[in-house]
Amino acid sequence: MTKSLAFDLHDAEGVPPATARIRLSGVPDDRAMLRSAAELTRDLHTPKPLVYWADFLGSTLLGYAALALAMFAKSPLTMAAAGVVAVLALYRAAMFIHEMTHLKHSLLPGFRFGWNLLLGIPMMVPSFTYEGVHTLHHTRTRYGTVEDPEYLPLALMKPWTLPVFLIASIFMPIALLFRFAVLSPLSLLSPKLRRIVVARYSGLKINPAFERRAPEGELKTQWFWQELGASIWSIGLLAAVFTGVVPVRAFLVYLAVIAGVAVINQVRTLAAHLWENDGEPLTVTAQYLDSVNVPAPGLLPYLWAPIGLRYHALHHLLPGLPYHSLNEAHRRLSAALDTNSAYHRANYPTLGGLMQRLASNTMKSRSAAD
């Protein structure tokens, strides 16, 4: 097992302090960890359709029921409480988009169609916006580089980028409405605009420089009907609001709930990685060390990092592992690998500590630049 992991600062036991920046470039792979991850989890890779459907449908039903209550509640307190429940439940249901990008659809027949019909299109985030994008983030030579659609070196950027990163998510529902109600139909009239829409406004990404390619094969078919559905939904919704069929208050609550989902996901995104890579291609172990696990016994991660996202570093080791298997995989690897293993270095206790670390490192970058 390699032990040549490099850190800027070390405490007496070799574990990095909370804000110690990891030197990721040149970190060799921890072969023992990679081998154990493969060998100890071979029986955990089969998704359980009943678990997926029950979790998704239950979360969606609760979310829409709470959303309806928030839309028409007379009491501001009831509206606020129902709104919170709607955000958390629909956020959990929405995060199944992450699972769909990694698992074979034949193992979950009908799930992608059901997810898009019941949630992706009504929430204006059809799965084509993630499929074909997120998998690039897991590509061995793309992670953390300018070709990674889901990576920015946030820890190395100026402090003001963090609040801007969060504030931008508030406007996501407006941007989605514009994308599907305006840009989709207009792009049918202009091939040039269509190329721009496909390249720059058709993917859930955080890297503004990333441009996606036009879809091919089966994804092209999925893209067509999903975009058509989202466009019809968006145009129909706006028409219903302008004609008074849908009350303005209900519409604003709907937008607020989508914004709430976007904000929580943006916070979760900030805690998914350390964001400390400067653009160099990394080994699998270095990618793992730049990622984050927030393991049990904490309960709050089940709310802000649902569907297994509390084990994001482990997910980068085993991206095909179903979400319901991650806790058991973590238990096995934690017991099998000694404390010198790289595996234990990606575990962090709280969201607050991760956010503090990120903010602290941006201040260090500012001081270094000054």
C-alpha cells in the first residue's frame, strides 16, 4: 500500500488538519485501496428496483402533496412548513437523476421514463440535461480539468465566488423556464441558435467554459422527447398563469420550491469535493482525496446529501454502485483498510466543517495573490 500522500501541513499522527490543502498532482494510486474496493463490493452492484421505485414514488408523492398545501395554505406558517417539506422531498426525488446516469437502464426498466414524466419534466430538469454530462466528470483524464463540466477550482478562487455560486442557484427556475419556453422553440427556427443552445444551455454544469456535443444514438431520441415535454410544460404553465388558470401565488410558490431545491443542491455541491485541483489530470486516488464522504452516524446528511450522496468520495471509487449499497460498502472498506489507507482521509464529520474549510482556503488564495 502506498503511503506517499502529500499534504501542506501534518499533525503528529499524519492526518491533515481541517484546512490543510492536499497536494493532489503527482499523488500515486493507493493500489491496496483500489483492490479492496473492487473485491469487497462485488456482491453489491445489483440495483434493487423495489427500493428505487418505493423511494422515488414516496418522495415524489410527499413532495407534491406538500407543494399543493404550500400553494393554497391560508396560514403563512403552514405555507412555510409545507414549503420546507416540499423542497426536501422533491430534492430527494430529483437526486435520482444521479443514479440514472450510472446504472444500466435495463436493470431498472421504465424508471427513466417514470422519473422524467413524474418529476424531470414538471421540475424542468429532464434527465438529458445530466446524462452525457455527468459521466464526463468521472472520466479518468477529465476530472478537475477544464474539460470537466462539473468542476471549478473553487478553493483556489477568490472568496466572492462562493456567495455568487450560491446566489446564482436562486435564479435557476427562471433560467429553466426561459430555456424551455423560449429558447427551445426559437432554436427550431435558427440552426445557429440551436448549436448554441445545445452546447451551452443543455447541461447541468458548473464549468462555464464547458460546451457539450450534439447528442447521438439513443440519447438523441431521449433528448428529443424530454425537451419536447419540458417545452410544452413550460409554455403551458406560463399560459395558464397569464390567463389566470393558475393563481400567481401558486406559481410563485412553485418557483420558490424549485429554487429551494437548487440552493440545497448547490450547497451539497460545495461539499461534494474539496475543489483543490489546479487543472492537472489526477490519479484515481487523488480524485478520491479531492472528494468527500460524510459517513454515519450523522443524520443531517440524509437531508442535504440524499440517495447516497453523503458517500461522494466512495462514489468516485465505485461509480456504478447503487445508492442503497454505499453504506455497506463504506462499512466493509472502513473495517478492512488500516488507518494509513487513503480511504480514511476522505471522511469528514460535518457540512459546516467542509464549508468552513472551503471558505478558509479561498481566503488563503486571496492572501497568496496579494
